[in-house]
Amino acid sequence: MPAPQSPARRTVLRGAAALAGAAGAGVTLAACSTETNSGGNTPATPTEPVDLGAAADVPVGGAKLYREKKLIVSCPAEGQYKAFSAQCTHAGCVLDKIVEGEGNCPCHGSRFDVTTGKVLRGPASEPLPAVPVRAENGNLVAG
Ligand code: FES
């Protein structure tokens, strides 16, 4: 006949079960899901020209994120502009900020070079798609 469990042993077992549950929840939260996709179902690149406002808003040698339009524009030299989709190629979240020349994805931490679209840190493995951009009368038009 098995000996009854001591209260201390039951407490340890309960604690282990709670930890296992927490670890399971952590895995669930870290898993990729379309539910974390804040990019919606719209295309990653514009299907028609998008007016981005004053070209002067993009600093020379820097970049600007147009989050609501899902675009990043960089300006490597005066008068030269490069645009990329700001929709992460991993699971489709929209990048949330530019940190030291790197576009940051808030969902799983991917980083992209905003002057080339190249992946600097995964889990994304594909670069941001380039989008044509031009300056017209001091305004940027992408797509
Ligand atoms: S959606 Fe996963 S890192 Fe961007």
C-alpha cells in the first residue's frame, strides 16, 4: 500500500504542473500565427501610386517609416530615394520603428536594412520587397 504523500511533495508536484503549463503557454505565444499579423490581407506592396508627402521628410542618410501605408523610404544621398514594403516577410506584421538604420518587426524581432531591404536578423529570411519611388514637385510617390 503506497504511503500518503506529504504536503511538501504535493506542493512540489503542483508547482511543477504550473511550470509546465506556463511553459506550454509560452510556446503558444511564441508560435507564429496569422492572428499576430497586423498587416491584414492587403498586398505587401502598393498596387497603385501612393503619395507620401514631402520628400524633405526623409532625412538624407536616413529613412522614414510610413507605417499606415506599409512603406519605408530611405535616402542614401540627396535626391536619391529607395522604398521598400514595411510588411515583414516572416509572418506579415508591419514594422513598427527604425532603430539605427534597421527596420524593426515588433512580432518576432526581425530586423531589416532600410537601405537595401536585406534581413539583418531573423526569423525572417526574405528581404523586404523593393517598391519604385520617385520625387515629383518635392513630394514622394511610391508604387
Ligand atoms: S512577423 Fe515574425 S518577425 Fe516579423
